[in-house]
Amino acid sequence: MQVGSGELGRRWTAKATGIAFAVTYLWASACGADGMTSLVRGAIAAGSTLVFCFVLLRPVASVVLDAFARDEAKRREQEAKESDA
């Protein structure tokens, strides 16, 4: 299940990083910050989100996918028992 969780983690990381940059950049610009200051603040937010997601989201994605697989196996087993009876 490692390949699927790695792909899911990369997708979540990319989305979260983009959202963090966009929100920070737009918020700083709306508050009257200079363009370069907004860009630097957005880059800092994106970088910190990227590090955070690499540390946290990949293990979470692995746990979620394992739970889905376990529940699916239980459901199929119950359906097989019901169809045999």
C-alpha cells in the first residue's frame, strides 16, 4: 500500500502548498504589503507547509488507505458469507 499512500501524500502536499501560498500572498497584498514582501511571505508559508505535509500527511495517507482496504476486505467477506448462505 506504500505506492498509493505516497501518491496520495504527494497530491495532498501539492494542493496544501499551493493553497498556503495563494492565501498568504493574497492576504498580504490585500493588507497593503509590497509585492516582493507578499511574495516572500507566500514562499515562507508554502515552504513551511511543504515540510509539515511531508512529515505529517504521508503517514496519515498511509493509515487512511490501510483502513479503507481493511474495511473493504471485511465488507467483501461478509458479502461472500451472505451469498453462500
